[in-house]
Amino acid sequence: MSAETTGSRDFRYWRLRFRAWRGHRPFWAGLFTMAGGVPIMYFPYANMHLGNVTLAMSTTAGAGSLIIGVLLVTLGLTMWFHSVVRTFAGVAAILLALISIPIANIGGFVIGFLLSLFGGALACAWVPTKPRRRDKVEAEQVENTPEPETAATETTVDANGGRNSAG
């Protein structure tokens, strides 16, 4: 390390790194999908205390709610770390959100349903960013580079099985 470096990274460095990481994946889609999975899997196991009265919201579909919630959280993480399958994850999140309405206390009291539905729709709609102009110009220059042509006559032999060219 040189005398000019402090050895630690400042907040600006980490914020820019996070922005760059976030820009190459459907970040908000994954966040909404994971946020929708949490109430779907939490509410069937929650107990509310109103004074001395305890209300248990557990239903017979508690295991189904837990499975749907865990799958939604997993799909949200998949959108973040494996963005190639974003369309599959988005459609699966939408289907799980719709299934959560009859199974998981009206989709986590509509909160989880709406968040998961919105996250799945964002994942289906997200596309990677286009390359920058400079990268595009460089790609066009490579494509427009002429290839060296070989002069083929009736007497020349191609490397194509040793046959003469059929002109």
C-alpha cells in the first residue's frame, strides 16, 4: 500500500459498486418477490395478542403457506444471482402469488400477494441494458473489417477435400 491510500474503502466506493451490481440484474423484481414471500410464510404461524386474548391465525394450510413463501424467497434470490432465468422466475412468482390466495390466508392478507405479483411482473419485463455507444462502435468496426479473399480459379485446389472449386 502506498502512503496515499488509507487501506479502507469509503461509503462512496461501496455505493458505486452496489449500483453497478444492481444494474446488471433485476434487483427490484427480486426484492419485491422476496418481500412478498415473507408475509405469506409468516402470517399462518403468527399469534396476535390483544390484551389477555391470543389470536392464533394458523390454518390447516400452514405447510403450504410455508412452501409458497420459501419458494418465493428462493425465486427472488434466483433473480438476483442467476438473472438468465428471470422470465421463468417471474412467471413462477406470478403463479405462486396466485396460488397463495386460496392457500395462504388470502395471499398473506393481500400484502404478500401484491408484492409477489408485482415482483414477478417486473422480472418478466426486465431486459439487460444495451451496450454503451463506444462498445457498439467497436463492435461495428470489428464486423465491418473485410476478410482476406482467396482467388479461386479452375485450377486451384481448395482445402475442401482436395476438390477443384466449382466456380
